[in-house]
Amino acid sequence: MLRALGNALTFRLWQAARPLALVLLALPAAAENLEVAAARIWPSEEYTRVTLESPSPLQYRIFGLKDPERLVLDLEEVEVSAALRDLIEKVGANDPHVAGVRIGRFKPGVVRLVFDLKKEIRPQAFRLAPIGDYGHRLVLDLYPTEAHDPLLAFLDSLDAERAALAGTSGASEPEEAAPRAPERPARTFKKKPAPRFIIIAIDPGHGGEDPGALGRGGTYEKDVTLAIARKLKRRIDQEPNMRSVLVRDGDYFIPLRTRVEKARRVRADLFVSIHADAFVRPHARGSSVFALSERGATSEAARWLAKTENDADLIGGVNLDVPDPYLKQTLLDLSQTASINDSLKLGRAVLDELGNVNTLHKPQVEQAGFAVLKAPDIPSILIETAFISNPQEERKLRNRAYQEKFAEAIFVGIKRYLAKNPPLARDKLVLNP
């Protein structure tokens, strides 16, 4: 009897508590907001890139505001982390597009970033899946609506220089004196032919979000390649009949296809891409030169390196929703074979000169499917100056004197090639891919 009464009382107590238990079970667990682990900004005249890195994909919305120009980025279910707040201090006064950024909680569940702009911009936003050392990334690219075009400026300066040298501003040479009749005292003038500048496109590998290889001493490949490229440019521009243009002249990312496009837009006669090799074992050493191959790589190492370099687009961050208008024509252009043959000649001349500065990793020019070498009408080579993964060679790459030696060797190799293979006459109009 007592046991029955006890069981009945227990049942009634459970019944009374049951609605409360059900309510408690129905309540959702408190969601943990996502934390931005890193925030980076890469300013350049061409565009400014903002990258937000997180352990899982960020949900976002962007829109613009006028008077003054602003861009708003709303992040859903995100904490205002220290890394996110650090973005405020990372906006430099020299940023051509962003004056500053303000960050705060706009409403429950939404963190708002307001970018104060210096000019009207055209934004692109996209997400990147994890790769290498990076987690999920949200990329915000801010392009000016009136695009800065350093290549057009280069062509304008080149035309002005050609005009001055040709004497079109009044410095023309008079024709040889001839007997003149009194009634026709005026002399006629003839113009000097405009000089044929040889244009070299110099491509410093990597940049911005894509650091390239990292040496054991903390040296970034992207910094070494830019340093050597600038020295090579100065050397080339000292020649009276040669001029050069840097495809990248700062620490920012450029997609591989855009590097090719830039070289074609300036009607480059040659394309030289500068890199610093890396391998899993630190004893690998030496300089290498590569040309494009349409029939596969000449070695497993060349195939591996080409894949590594081609992955730069994935690491640096390419918006895959933007179509590539150059890819089909570039791969199918019938002039590709002739360009590869000239690339091999150029590569041989440069490789021989690099052998006077550093050990050669391979005694011949190798070939593989490097995306950056696919300009069908420009002889193109990719130079691995040294192994940044080798501590001894890393020290050379950091040394300014050695950087000068590498630049001089590349320059002499280019001169040797041009002495035997002078470029053909060029159409005055820009070659459109």
C-alpha cells in the first residue's frame, strides 16, 4: 500500500514537472558567434583587397552609400574580434581607395563594417575555400570605377619619348643643302624615323595574399622577386633602345591571366617572370629557367613546380565567377609553337649567364605547363633565381649585391638573345588578345 501511494505521488510530481521539462528541451542552444581569425588589407593603385579569414564560411551582405562615398559590409553571427578591430589600424594614409573603416555591432547578430572611400568604387566580393595555410576567406576587392591604367601611362610616355627622339617637336634634321632659286627660299625637312624600342615585361612572381615560398630565415618569395625585378628594370631602362614595365610594382596580388594580359597590352617583345624556388628538402639548390610546354613537363620536378606556381591563383584568390576571355584563344593560337621555340632560345641565353652567378639546378632549359607563360605571341620564360628553401641560397637572395648580380645576369642573357634574334617590326596599335 505504501509503495503504491509512493509510486502515485512520484507520477503526479513528474506530470507536474513534465511541461517545464518539455519547454526546456525545446529551447534552442545558444549559438556561438563566428570569430574572424585574421583581417588583411592590400592597397594598390589598381585596386584594394580586403581579406577576412575565419574557421568556417562567413555570411555577408554588401551595399554602397552616397554623399559621401561609403561601402557597407554586414557580417552575420560574427563576433567583433581583436583581429577584426585591427583592420581599423591597417588602413594606411597611402591607400588610393579607402580613407578608413569603422566597425561595430549594427544589430543583434550583425556586425557592420563601413568603409569610407576616397573615390567611387566598383566592389567584388567572393569566398575562397581553405588552401595551404589559409582557412575560409571572404575577399572584398575595391576597384575604382575610373580604372587606373599604368600600362596606358607607360605607352603614352613611350610614344612621347619616341616623338622627341624622332624630332617631331621641331628638332628634325634638314635635308642636305641644294641650289635654291631666289623665289623659293624655304628649306624642306625630313623626320627621323621613330626609334624601335624593345619592350620587356618583367613579372615579379606572387604578391599580396600569395606570399610564394617562405625561407627558413623568414624571407618571403614575393619580396625577393620584386626587389630583383626592380633592379632588372633599372638596368634595362639604361639602354637607349630598351624599355621595361613591371607587371607588379607593389605588394598586391595579380591573377596569372592578368599578368599575361598586361604584357600583351604594352606590346612586349619579351616576358620574364622572376621567382625563387622551394623544395621540401633544404639541400636543393641552384638556378633554373623554364619555358612553356604543350606536350607535358620535361621532368617530374618541372611538373611539380608548374603546379605549385599555377596554384598561385588559388592561394592569392581569384574570383572564379569572372570569365577568362583570353584562355581559349591563348591555348589555341597557332603562333604558340613559334613562341615556345623563341622562349627556349631566350631561356638558354639567360641560363648561361645565371651560371656565372649561381650553381645551375639543371644544365638545360626545362618545360612545363606554366599558366603565366601562355602568351601566344611573346617569347616568355620563368626564372627560378635560387632555392629560397636552402638557407645558403636564402642569404644570397636577401643580399642586395647578389640581387644586383641576378638582375645583371638576366639582363646580359636578354641582350645576348636579342643580338641573335632581333624583334620584328611592331604594329603601332596595341595588340588585343
